Amino acid sequence: MSGPSRQPGRLGPDRLRVIPTWRHGQERLYVCHPDGRNVAWYDREAARVHLLSEDEREDVLQALGPFLTGPVAVGPPPVPTPADLARLSLHPDDDLAPNRPGEALLVALDREPAPVHRLRPDPRRRALTAEQTVGDALDRLDGAGWHTLHSIPLPGGDRIHHLAIGPGGLFAVHALYARKQRVQVADPMVTLGRHEAQPLLRRVRSDADRASYALTAEVHPLLALAGPADLRVTAPPRGVRILQDTDLEGLTRMGGVLKPADVEALHAMARDRATWGRV
């Protein structure tokens, strides 16, 4: 008779727990101690269990038993880089990499949905659409050596919508819903359709400045417009890039700023929640 199946995230009799994570549609199962320390991870696509401690081989395989699909190779991971070591030392609750585009808005809408009798659409829904549209476009840069973190929390309740890190540098990206609307930019003001102009570029620059302080590296501000009908810029804004979501792939044509090792090291630093605690 088979024993009870073990669910992800629950402690088993072998005191280990299995935590699934998804990134760009790929699943990886981490095996952790109760205090959050990783001891192994299972890469389904490669059919390999990467084991950090040979002494815990039996416990790891026992914990992964309900999740293994066919024969798997078991062995130590490739020699870890400093970025790998930093990532593996993170407690899952402090790792921002699994955040989905619009993560904070998704949580807020789940906790406090808009009243059903609301006459106008919930503005959070449009903001979420913008972040998801822009975030998905940035995630597609992954194959070109880029990493993107989403919904980075900052002190005071602020957050950076997206942080893109790649060969072309670092970009703090603010997503703006502009579907079928005309957008006019007169630094620092941004006018969306018939709405009143807002000094949005100040916010975009502030996000980049705070990210630069946290990462001790130059971070460029970028305003990403989701689906505008028209864009007019009266004069090039100081230091801010303005792109439509469909043009974000152009970042892959930028290079010569960061080496692959630098990209990985900055990504490892940026994904740690503690990095952003004092900015």
C-alpha cells in the first residue's frame, strides 16, 4: 500500500520540503531544509537532480519521489559562480525572481477585489494589463542574455515595476497603460489622452536613482507605453528612454556595457529583497 502523497511546500518525514518555482514557463523543484536552505534542485527538462550535499542524497530522493518522472541523473551541480552561491543562499521568501509581472497588483486585487457595483473599470486592472504586457515583452529578452525582475518592493510602499539587466546595462522600467490613446511628453509631464498631465518622468527618474543606490551601479530610467495610438515627444527628455512595448526587443541590440558575469552578479544582488530595504 502506498503512503500518503507529499504536497509541494509541506515537510515530509525526512524533514525536507519541496518548493516548485516557475520561470519563463519552466519548472524547477527546490529541496530545502525547514529554515529555507537549499540542498538540491530538480530540473525536469534536463532530467537531473543537482545535489549540493552527497550526505543527503537519500533524503533528497525520498523528498522528490512523488515528483520524479522517469529516470534521472543525480550529481553535483556545475561549479557555482558567486552569483549562483548568492542565489542558493536566499530564503525563498526573500527571493524576488519568482515575482510575476504585476505581482503586487495581483495580490492586491485578490485581497481586495473591486466592488461588483462599481460603474467605472477598476484602474488597477488597467495598470495590471500594462505591467503584464511590458513584463512579458521583457521576459522574452531572456534568450539574449537578459534577466528581468518584476514588482520590486521599495520602502514606503513604492515599487519598481520592472528591472531589466543585460549586456546593454540596467533599466528601471515603469509601465504605463496607454491602449489606443495619444501620449504627449513634455519633460517632466506626460499627458495620456484627455487626462490631466502628470509629472511622471520624475517618478521614473526617482525609481532609477533608488535602484542605482541599491545596486551601486548605473541604472537608466525607461518609460514603457503599453499599446499607445500615438506618441509625441516635444523634446528628448533628460536621460529617460521612452519606448512602446513592441519596441522593447530593441534593448537586445545594445551591448558592450556589462559582461555576462556582471549581469549574473547584479541579478543575484537585485533578486535579494534585503538589497532594497534602505533606498
